[in-house]
Amino acid sequence: MKVWSIAWINLRRALRDRTGLFFLVALPLLLVFIIGAAFGGASTPVLGVVGQAGALSTESGIRVRDFANEASLRTAVEHGEVSAGLIRTAEETPRLLVRPDRTGQQLQMLVTTVLTREANRLAVGEFVSSHTGLDRSSALSFVDSTRVEPVDVSVTTTGEALFPEGYSGFDLGAASQLIVFTFLNALTAAAALVETRTLGVTRRMLATPTPARTIIAGEALGRVAIALLQGLIVIIGSALLFGVRWGDPIGAAALLCAFALVSGGAGLLLGALCRTQQQSTGAGILLGLGLAAFGGCMVPIEFFSPTLRTVAFATPHGWANDAFAVLTRHGGNLLNVLPHLGVLLGFAVVLFTLGAWRLRRAVTT
């Protein structure tokens, strides 16, 4: 019972910290949104137009927004309100303003294709008009009514796609942010353990009929509870707000629990090693972000060189990232991630063993 009480106190301390709540709730979901928007979310790209949109207004997959002048359109492109802007007036050649991101480049290709198609239609109409004596309107109607036999195009796929069809930027960012913040917040929560030791609370608990193993188990459980709460916030929040798909629910739950154990063990060890809160906070941020970078949370592991992939799988982050990729990108289930779970649990056992040993020495000597 005392173990649960100590763990509950640690969780309440984390929830009462307003700054900690920002990093626990708001920041992970905000980064999921930013990454999803940057790498292509589910929203429809917007094309700003000064003048006539023409066939672009009926083009599927984009939304056209009219602007009064070039200055306001340029500002909207610069601020990211639209992904591209088209200036198309009767007095000048059409000009296109494009943002330097993937959506902007896609819009550039689409606008170029549509404008080229319109130019070809007008050119054929002029040709028909000059050779038949029809007026321009009748010639264009004749061109539009003429049926051209389509060309059969056969498309084959070689190898395996890096990301499956329908896999959005939100899906890509959610798993990595879950891993980053679950581990990072468990490490930064180690400052509370350092404070407990510094204020003598741990020694006063030892003066009561409470064994050292109970105190250590309660502190360890508190770190795990914080990590689990962080992971649940990212999973539930991203699913509800951005439609993120986590794959097999049993596999995802098992991965979350395993990585929460790893994070809790790391937080326990860090809190037992550091002597001041400043040390634990600085070391926690450095280790959390450093391991996240090497473990494929900043850039997908698929983009790593063979050497960096080897380094990635020397970290628990690399195994967790690869396991979530198996669930979300490759349609795997619990059985497919059992090797990953085994490695993560091995990390957790080592970290908890070292953390418990070091904390016992710190509070009993």
C-alpha cells in the first residue's frame, strides 16, 4: 500500500507543476500538429489567385482563394496562409509564387499542368478557327466536344514503399513525439526525486517502519506512472485531434508499457545519481534529446546510413521507433513486435536494477 502512496504523490507533484503540464500535454500535441502540417497532413492545399482561376477553380484536391492584389497575395504566401499564389491577369504573363515546401512544389506542378492544358486548348481552337472559318467560340466548342482516345498507361511498383498509401505526416510525427516526451519527461521528473533526497524526506521515511525496498519501489512506480500518462496523452490526443492510426491496439499498448518501464528506470537511475535538481534537469534534457536524435525520433530510421542504423538500435528509442513503424506502416501486430518488446524489457531491467542499487546506497549511507 505504501508503494502506491509514494507513486501517487510523485504523480500529483508532476501534475501540480504548471510548467511541467505544458511539456506533458500541450507541447507534444503541438509538435505532432507542426510535423503533420510540415510533412503533409490531411488538409486541402490552398492556392491564392489574383485574376481568373480558370480551370483551377474546378480542380479536385485544391481550394482556390481569391485575392484583390499581388501585395496581399504575396503576404499570404509568406505567412503560410496559402501554399502558392497565382497572378493571372489579361495584361501580363501568369506568374506563380510558391512556398519552399512539399505542398508548394506539388501545387506548382498542378498549376503548371492545368495552365499548359488551357494553353494547348486555346492553341487548337485557334488552329480550327483559322482552317474552318468558325468563330473562336464555336471552334473551342468543337475542340471540347472532340473525343480523343485515351492512352493506356501501365504502372507497376518495384520494391516496398517507404510509407504506405494514406500515411500522413501526423502518423509520422505522433509516434516519434510519444517516444521523445515519454522518455524526456521521465528524466526531467527525476528532479523531484533529487529534491526529496535533498530535503531529507527519504531519510525520514526510512525512520518509519518502511523498508528501503518499499521506498525505492514507490519512487520507481511514480516515474513509470508519469511516463505512462505522457504516452496515453499523446496516443489519445493525436487519435482524437489528428486521426492518427496506431495500428494493433494490443501491440501499441504493450509497446507503451514497455517503453514506459524503460523511461521510468532511466528516471530512477538519473534521480539517484544526481545531487542537485539543476544537474538532473540539465542531464535529463541532454540525454533525452540526444538519445532521441540517435534513435530516429528527429529523422526516420529509414533515412539513416547503415552505420547510424546500428547506432540507433543501441538505444531503446531505436527499438521503440522500429516497433511502432511495424504496427503503423506495415500492419503488424503484437506477435511481430515481440522481439522489440523483449529488448525494451531488457533495457528496463538493467536500468531499474542500477537505479535501485544506486538509490539504496544514496539513502542508506
